[in-house]
Amino acid sequence: MKPKVMIVLGSGTDYTIAEKAMNIFEELKIPYDLKVASAHRTHEKVKNIVLDSVKNGVEVFIGIAGLSAHLPGIIAANTHRPVVGVPVDVKIGGLDALFACSQMPFPVPVATVGIDRGENGALFAAQILGTYNQKIRARIIKLREGYYEKVERDESHIITNIQ
Amino acid sequence: MKPKVMIVLGSGTDYTIAEKAMNIFEELKIPYDLKVASAHRTHEKVKNIVLDSVKNGVEVFIGIAGLSAHLPGIIAANTHRPVVGVPVDVKIGGLDALFACSQMPFPVPVATVGIDRGENGALFAAQILGTYNQKIRARIIKLREGYYEKVERDESHIITNIQ
Amino acid sequence: MKPKVMIVLGSGTDYTIAEKAMNIFEELKIPYDLKVASAHRTHEKVKNIVLDSVKNGVEVFIGIAGLSAHLPGIIAANTHRPVVGVPVDVKIGGLDALFACSQMPFPVPVATVGIDRGENGALFAAQILGTYNQKIRARIIKLREGYYEKVERDESHIITNIQ
Amino acid sequence: MKPKVMIVLGSGTDYTIAEKAMNIFEELKIPYDLKVASAHRTHEKVKNIVLDSVKNGVEVFIGIAGLSAHLPGIIAANTHRPVVGVPVDVKIGGLDALFACSQMPFPVPVATVGIDRGENGALFAAQILGTYNQKIRARIIKLREGYYEKVERDESHIITNIQ
Amino acid sequence: MKPKVMIVLGSGTDYTIAEKAMNIFEELKIPYDLKVASAHRTHEKVKNIVLDSVKNGVEVFIGIAGLSAHLPGIIAANTHRPVVGVPVDVKIGGLDALFACSQMPFPVPVATVGIDRGENGALFAAQILGTYNQKIRARIIKLREGYYEKVERDESHIITNIQ
Amino acid sequence: MKPKVMIVLGSGTDYTIAEKAMNIFEELKIPYDLKVASAHRTHEKVKNIVLDSVKNGVEVFIGIAGLSAHLPGIIAANTHRPVVGVPVDVKIGGLDALFACSQMPFPVPVATVGIDRGENGALFAAQILGTYNQKIRARIIKLREGYYEKVERDESHIITNIQ
Amino acid sequence: MKPKVMIVLGSGTDYTIAEKAMNIFEELKIPYDLKVASAHRTHEKVKNIVLDSVKNGVEVFIGIAGLSAHLPGIIAANTHRPVVGVPVDVKIGGLDALFACSQMPFPVPVATVGIDRGENGALFAAQILGTYNQKIRARIIKLREGYYEKVERDESHIITNIQ
Amino acid sequence: MKPKVMIVLGSGTDYTIAEKAMNIFEELKIPYDLKVASAHRTHEKVKNIVLDSVKNGVEVFIGIAGLSAHLPGIIAANTHRPVVGVPVDVKIGGLDALFACSQMPFPVPVATVGIDRGENGALFAAQILGTYNQKIRARIIKLREGYYEKVERDESHIITNIQ
């Protein structure tokens, strides 16, 4: 199936953050693809990934990057599709990446989720797709409810143990 | 026309940030609505706004708030629709609001744009709508190109002046 | 005995911080209850906990949360009882949670203690109860004096060892 | 009438922050007193204020201070009554005062409200008194509701104007 | 004369910072050029500026940008020539831009000078040219000595006045 | 021998930082004493330590503390002798303690050294004593020179190894 | 009279901070001198000032500087006399200067006072001189008491006005 | 062969950061030298290293330092050659060193690379040398391309594994 979401990972060393995103897409049955390409190191590749992706029907991009974290911004500069930024904590607690993702100028927004929050980046991308796809929205509702139930069970476990 | 985007402003004092968003929606001809409601002060109202909005066909939410900036998170807790957060600089340069918007737990993402960037929040919301609306996408492209041309003109003006 | 203090824990993973609070209440013989409920994930549950608690005689709330840490603020939005916030260090040293707890707008204060300081949150809640309960005040005095004596003993131990 | 709350202001230059607190107490008809005394400059005076206040029936303290902001902590060291800290922005956005108020060790909590938020400090003190005083609680509810109505009116004004 | 240094300004609003750089180049008689082009807004233009510049003999680049400040990094991604970054204070004191400029990954360094320090960026670029150009080095020495003498005169003025 | 320097340690858990100071005093043969006393927990004790110390000839104080780190300020409030503050990293990298030590109001300065730098606090205290004590000054010179020689040896070791 | 304290000002633009220090020395009748010399710009001059000063009987140094604020550290590297650092707010609230002054390595301490606190730097220098000079100590006591009385008068004025 | 680059390491404990730089110079066949000398501890030595280096043909300096990190600034104060600063994370995530390196006043720039990024410091120094040395430039291009290919291989490995 053709991917609806393209995850671009700035560096292979941040793979665990991408994995969190991929698990969500698996659970929501949303076809995605993963590429590893640095905004600075393999710059032309990023652009080509973006252009090819759009041509092939990708509707949302996720850029995962640490440090100067220009990747999501570069993706956003090359497409009119929404781009979600996931800042990664490599140095100074990830503040550098959080600022680099969120503090974008007009008219090139990057919608930024929390530091190291690949799973929230994916869920937000799914919510975007869910605006016009009933099935995905239903699966998001199920995922969230399932999660809430699991939390509920864990919580009652905690409460039981302390009594 | 029924609004596609609901802007919720946490406090009337941050109205200028909402105005930046509204100007973008006017330009993109995207029907929107604006409500003023605080996550803490008029909590039930926020929830009702969200539930009514969804019923009435709102597809994206924008929460604009300063300080603890819980508003976008509360909206996100009450809907499965995508929520965009715009942190406002009231104290400490807006860092409190930036953290409060972006550092959300799973599975309640808020997609955060830059501090005081109402116009980027709106553009991102438009990009979301543009994933399945050709016309909006065309207008985004036009807006961006128009903006780039204006920047280009301003720039050549600067360059001319210094020569 | 009916609980006087309701501790609400935003996430089961921060249980050790709640435990510090519970130990203080055990020592001060103050009846308390613990619930685990997230401001965003199980939002309606938080509200119900607050409303039920007030009905059942709870006089002070403690909200323990990391990251965006909206939980104490949400509790405060649903009651006129005092709410104590305990920010938890999950990312960036807990600064996000400290700001989210303390930087609340008027008229929804959250009284915030130090990062990860469950024991200070509990002691402060006890001081609130102690304003009109002589016995609790007496136990606070005893707890503090006992602690000071213990510190004193530890200190003289240090001093002795270095001589 | 004998004061129930003692406001201690670290420096006369931060008087406007104290005024915000005083306005709340006037509105809630809670007898209060104001002293100006620095934790460092007139140290013994702080202690005497605290001891005299407790003897005279003061039930809650508010310490307002900027910079190193030791004042609320020093008050807390001298009483078993609850102490509310209001950090003031004098330098670096008030971060120094926010940390100094909130990051207190066990067993000397200071319950800290937002930077420059004298009105929230007062409201929180009122909530403490309201735990066993039905009348104060009723006035808090009225104050909050009145505030919410005023906000509502202002908001509908904004909304009307933009249409 | 063909420019040795290309200054790229991310936004026309930061022109005063570029001016500081230009004044230094005038004084050092180093031919330079100024372009205004945003890393995100007119991305392709940045690349073309860089490639054309290199072809035309530009030896050092200066990127001046605020906020996410990706501009110097994008320049660096498109050339093997040294790139100097000047972060501009637009929000949060310029910390976002400082981090975005300096925290670049390997092998794409941006050599970053202080916030708003266009004049230091230019001087550093001159020092680079001065490594193989005796005349430029001589002018740098003269500029620095002249500056030191001026400072000396101002200082003795201060000292005289206070006596 | 009667102590010239009184080290006051805010908490026994920060003993390793005090140890660094003590080693310097041993090496410089400066008589010192160590007390453990918290600004908040054993407040009266701090005051008594200060007053007794001054009576007994102590000339410089060192306050070592983390978190809100009021200890050095409280010492300074109780004496006209110079007080050196050593902030300790307990939370947020020690920034809270650094601000609490250094950001003191007039006329109660605390001279603050680096985070966790007990050895620099001690050396600075020695420099104060050395202003009128030739022998101590001589020993400081020797200590520094010895240290420099040791560094030199270590360095040449490094250099040798890489060749 | 020969100066006991040498104030070195890193830049003439920070003169108001030096003035605060000078006023204190005037009041305490402590002979001082002021030089303007930058750690980086007129480096050799700093060294000569330090060496000459020590020869001429200067006992304490005060270094006042903003930004990278290396001046106090450079003074400290050139003398065994105590050096007091006064960080100046030029950018990012003065955090850069505060860190540069305080975070010195062993064995080159700089005793740092608060941001822009020239008056505290001077008072601390006076306290150093006061360790062996009864008269200076007496004047410090008088200055502090005079200040406290003035504060007291201002405070009673505030209190009177609000009644 | 005579060194073209002089690496000065502020402290032997930061040797691993220097090593990253040295590996790059080995790969690029650029003759370099390494000295260990502290800006504060062995101040005169730094100056002599700089003056000797310049006499012997060194064209670029790299200063590697943590904490107050004055070393690169001191080098820059003693030469008209370009100086690259590498801030090291010793405390508070390296923010102190990053600020100390980058926030230099005019006319003493230090071109700062990312925290702990010895390899980027070296690459930037090589880019400076490459402005007039065709061979070095060719090797930089080869190094970068080799690196990109390696990244590419690693990435395709990641991609393959997840399929």
C-alpha cells in the first residue's frame, strides 16, 4: 500500500524515537515509510524524498531531529503539506531541537510535539489524516480508549497494592 | 458558512495573536470562528465549545494561550481532531507557554508553532485542511508565493538602497 | 476514616513521588486517598474525582505531574479548595512541569512546591489542615522537631568522623 | 479586626505586587496586615513579625520577594503555619525568585504562585482560610463567578467587534 | 570588484545587523555582497546564491538569522567554504537562534559569533581571508589598534570626568 | 588552634563538596571548622554558629547549599564578615542554587563561586585571609604553582602519549 | 591616598554599574581607583593594571563585565589577591556574564555578586578589607544600619499611606 | 611538517574532545599540534603558545574549554588569526561554555561550534585552510562525501532491517 505518511529521521542514532512513531502507525494501520536523511548532510536527498513523496500520495510528513534540528523546517520549505516536528534530546535536554523545530518563521510552520515524543508525532499525523478518513478516526478513538483502559488497569493495580 | 477551524483564545488580552491567525483565514477564504475561553477560568465552556464545534463540522482547533497555557491541551483532551497550539509571551519570554503547549503526554499531542506566531498556527491549520481540499491547497500555494514575491521586492529594495 | 487530602497522580510512572507524600500523611495520621488520573488522558475522571472528593469532605488536593503538568491546574479549575502542585522531573530537569504548575492565571492559583518534592507537598497540605486542627499542628511540630533532631544526630556524626 | 493573613513584602519597590494581593483581601473581606521587611536586610524583624503574627492569630503568611527571594523561606522557617511565596521579576524574568521560592528543602515548604502574581497568592491564602470558614468560601465562589462573568462580557465584546 | 564575502540575511527586518557587518568590510576594503534570502521561504534562492557565489570567487559566507535560524546551516550544507553564523535576537533573547546556529551536526559546522554581533561576524570572515592575504591582515591589525586607541581615549575621558 | 574560617554545610548529603574545601585548608594550614546547619531547618542554629564564630575570631564564612540555597545569605544577614557561597547541584544542574547565592540584594552580598566548587570557595576564603597574612599568601602561591606544575606534568604526559 | 581597591571596568558603556561601586567606596571612605580595560581588547593593559596595582598596595580587585565577561577571570589569573566579579546584563538577561564570572576552574576563583550589582561588589570588597581594619568594619556596620533605618522609614511611609 | 593548526586544550580532562579534532586532521592530512594550557591557570603559557605558533606558521587556532571557557577568547586576544571555539559540557549542559565562547565583544570574535563538537571545530579550521589550498578542499569534499556514503549505507541498513 502506498504510504500516507513519510517519516524522515535526521540521524540513524535517533532510531528509537522513529520506532515509537512506527508502532503507532502499525497499530492504526496507516501505511507509512521511513527514510533517514539529514537536513545538512544529505540535503538534496531530503528535497527529493519530499518531492517524490508528494508525487506518490504522501499527505503528512514527520521530521525527527536533534541539535540544530533543521530537518522538519527543510521539509516544510519544500512542500505545502503539513509537517510535524519531533525534537530529540541529544544535548542540553533537547532545548536546542525544541526551539529549532517550533520557532519557525512565517509562512513555513512546523507543528512541534514534545521532546523525544515520536508516538505523539505519529498520533498527530494520524489525526490529520483522520480529518477526512472516518476509519482512521475510529481507530484513533479505539487506540486512545484502549490506552485509557490500560492506564486505568495499571492505576487500579497501584491503588490495590498500597491498600 | 460553517466554520472549519475553531480558534480558542485563552484570554482577551492576547487578542492581537488571534488577529494574526484570522487574517490568514480571511486571505485563504477558510471559514473560522473565534471564541474566548480560559482552560482554567471557564473550563466547562471550553469543553462545550469543543463538543459543539465538532458536531458543527469544525475540523481543526487552534488554542492560543500564555503562561501555564493549558488551553490547547484541554481542547486536545476533548476531541480526536488535530489541535494546534500557539504559545503567547506573557512572562519569561513565553518559555512557560512553549513548554506547556509542546510537552504533552501520549496520547494527547498538541502541535505547537512558535511563540506569538498566530499566523503560522493558522497556516498550519490550513495545511491540514489542504490535505483533502484542492482549493485550499491552491490558495496556500498562492499565499506563500505572494509572500515570497513581496519579500523578494522588499529585499531588492534593500539591496538597491545600499548600492 | 474519610480522607482529608486527595492526592491525584498524573501518571503511574511517577508513583515514587506520591509515595513520599503518603509517608508524610501516615506519620501525621492524616487520612488521605490516592487516585491516578491524567489531566489529558482521563480528563472526565479528574473532574469526577474532584467533585466526589469535595462532597466526601476532602479539604486539600495535591496534584503530582510532569511535562506539561496541567493536572493541578485542572483540579484547581474544578474546586474552590486549595490545590498544591508537585512538578515531576521527566524532561529538561522538570522546568516544564515547574512552570506549568506555578504560572497559573488569576483566579486559579496552584501552590507549587519544589521539583519531585512529594514530601513537601504533603507537609504543606498538612499545614493547611493545621490552621484549624490543633492536633495536626502538634504533629507537624513533632515531625519537624524529630527531623531536626535526626539531622542534628547525622551532622554530629559527620563532624565526629572528620576529627 | 485582627488580621488573618500577614503579607510580608521584601522590598518597598515591589509594592505594586502587594497591592494586587491587598485588593483581593479587600474584596473577600479578609482582615490582613502588610509589613515590609527583608529576609536579609532586617532579618530579626522578619522573625519578630512572624512570631507576633502567630501570637495575634495570623493563620497564613504571604512572602513577596524578588532576586534571591529568601523571604518566604525565612518566614516558613519560623512558623508551622502555611506560607505562600510570590516571586517578583527584578532580573532574568523572575526565574531567580521563582526557583528560590519553590525549590525549598524538606520540611520547610513554600507554596509558590506565578511570577508577579500577588492576586493569586492572596486568593490561595483565602482558599486556605476557606477550608474551615464557610463565609470566605462563599465569597471566593462569588469572586470567581463575578470574574468569569466579567471575562465573559469582555469576550462577547471582542467577538461582537470582529463580526 | 568581485566579492570575497557573501552576506546572506534571513529577513529584511534584521537589516541593522547586516549593516554592522557591512561597515567592517567597508573599513577593511574587502569586497562583499549582500543578499536577502530565507532558508525556508526562498530556499532554492539560497542554494543558487551559494552555488553562484562560489563560482564567482566568494570565499566566505555569513548567514544572519533569528528564531529557528537555519540559514547559516543551509548555506553550509551547500558549500565546502567556511560559513559564519550571526544569531539575531527576535524572541527569547536570541537563545533559539544561538542554538540553531551553533549546535550543527558533523560534518556541517557553522562558526557562530555572539547574538546580534554582525560586526564580529564580518571581522571573523576578514580573519579567514587574512590567513593568506597580507594586506587584509594588516588592515585588521590597524582596525583593531584604531579601535583600541579609541577605547583608550573614551576611557581616559571617563576617568578624567570622575576625578 | 582557633578557626579562621567557618564552613557551614546546608545538608549532610552535600558533604563531598565540603570535603573539597577542607582539603584546601589542610594544605594551606588554615585552621577551620565545619558545622552542618540548614538555613531553614535549623535556622536559630545558623545564627548562633555565626555569632559564636565571630566572637571566637572567625574571619570568613563559607556557606555550601543546594536548591533554594538560602544558607549563605542567612549567614551574611547575621555578620559583617565576608561570606562565600558555594552552590550545589541537586536539581536543574544547580542553577537554582547559583541564582539563590549570587542574586542577593544590597547590602547583603554573597560572593559566589562555581557550582559544586568547594575547593574554589576555600581558596577564595584563603585569599581574603591572605590580604593581611604574608604566610598564607605565600602558601597560596605555592599551592597554585604546585598545581600548575602538576597540570604541566599531566599535560606533557598527554602530549607524549599522542606522539 | 593610595587605593586599596582597584575597579576594572570591561567597557565604558557599563559605567553606571561602576558608579554604584564608587558611591559605596566614597561612603565608606575607602580609597579606590577605576580603570577601563577589556580582557580581550586591551589584554596586556589588564595585566599591567593588575601587576602595578599589587605593587602599589591594592588589596582587592573588582572586575565589572558583560557578555563573555572574562575580565574578572583574567585579573584573577594575574594575582593572588581576591577578585570580585560583577556580571553586567548586556544580552540574555546577563546570564552569559553571570556564568562567565562564577563558573571559574580551580585554582582561580572569582567571587561573583548579582547581575548589575556594583554596590554589592563594592560592599563585599569592603568586607574583605574589614577583616583586619576595625575602622572600615565600623563604617560598614554604620552603612548597613543607616540603610536599614532608611528602609524602615520608607516602609513605615508605605504602611502609613495604605491605612 | 610544520603545523598549520594549533589545538589548545584548556584541561587534560577534556582530552576526548580534542581527540575528535585530531582524528579529522589526520584524515585530512593537515599538520597540527596540540597543547594543553589553561586560560587562567597557565595564562602566560597560552600567550607564548599563540605567539610562537604564529611565528612558526600556524594559521588557525582551536580553543577547547568548559565552564567559564575563556581560553578561545584569550587566544583571540593575542592574535589576528582566526580562532575557533569548542565549548565543553562540564556543568549545566555546557551552556556556560557555549555562552563564554560565543558572546565575545568586538573586535575579538571567537567562531564557536556546537557543545563537545571537536570534530566540527577541526573541520571548520580545515575549511579556513581550504579557502586557499585546493588539496585540502578536495580532501574535505572527499571526507564529507565518504561520510555521506557511510551514513547512506547505515541508513539503508536501518531501512532494510525494519522491512
